[in-house]
Amino acid sequence: MTASLEGFLPSALPRAWHTWLGPSAHDMLRAVGRQLDARDDRAAITPPTGDILRAFEISPDSISAVIVGQDPYPTDSMASGLAFSVNKQVTKLPASLRNIRQELADDVGVQLPHHGDLSAWATQGVLLVNRHLTTVVGKPGAHAKVGWSHFTDLVMHTIATKRPDTVALLWGKQAQTLLPLCLDIPTICSAHPSPLSAHRGFLGSKPFSQVNSLRAQRGLPPIDWSLETEA
């Protein structure tokens, strides 16, 4: 376990993002880390420490779309640091991810691999980020008040300012609190893909084809939504 998240989180954000977001990002991440270090549930934080800021391995200058969720999967060993994604070795896929895969196949006809790793989208410039970047195993929403929202506010506002052709997909009420910070970038809002809400506006919403339609209107190439298939 990393000795101090207060020290680790600012150092884990890639330099390009520090430059892009400005000095307040460092201060926000230190503040979140300090809150997490002080909690009794520190040892049960998910995703693993090294994956907390994994979404930001993507270059900020390459962003074409942002998919925003709520917080990481609370089931042990599920959260990967990319919103809604799991690592390839996970065999029992979370229900939200199963609904995303169903919509992906229905909307744009993607051939679905057996795994639930969505990292191929990051290579297409899709930022997969949760509103809150950590939680506790077995406790969804455990870190909704530790300060992550200040950081993701900054991320969305900066993207809207510096990458105005980005399309934002805001899935669920937590994600949609970012709507005022999206400024003039195109946004697609729907229910969360969770089984509790997917049938109330996520399934059938065609988010992937909508993104490409919005990009086409701006003379931009489509995003390839396909996923890496097994050899």
C-alpha cells in the first residue's frame, strides 16, 4: 500500500494534465489524498492505488469524447481505473457493463469480445472517467464527499474550454451534475446503465452513433467503437 495518497495522487497525474489543468489540480489531488489517508476504510479503497488516475494516461490533446459515470465498481477486483471498464481477466461482468455492451452491439453493431476491457476506446481519444475516482469495496458512493467532484469539475470545464469539439456522454444523475461545466460542447445525457435505471432511458439511447453523428456535423471522423477481440 502506498504510504500517503496525499503525496501519491498529485505525482500520479501525468505532467501533460498538470500543465493543461493548472496548479489547482495539484492542490485538489493533495486535498483528496489527505481526506482518504485519514479514513478508517483506507485499506479497502478501490481501484488499486496505481490505477486511481489511470483514465488520465490518455493525452489531453487527443480527447474526442468523454464518458462520465458515477464511481468505481465496488466489487472487489472489479474497478480498473477506467469508468465502466474491467480488466480482461474478469470473467463475471458487472451488470452496468453488460448493458453498455448490449447497447454498443444494438447501436453500432460492434462484435463483442468475451472480456469487458474498454481500454480500446481510450486509444480513440475517449476519456473514461467517473465523477468520483475511488470508493470502498462493498460500499458504492463511499467517497462522494472527499473532494473528487472539485477535481472532475475542473477536468470537464477545462476540456470544454480547450477541446470544444469533444462530445460529453453523461450517464446518470451524478454525471449530469457536470452539465453546466460542459459550456458549449455537445452533450448526450441519459439514464445510468445500471440495471436500476437502464430501461428508463439508457437502452435504446444510441449514444455511440449519436457521438459520431455530432462529430460528422463538425467535419470530424467517426470514433471506432470496436473493442479488442481475443486472438
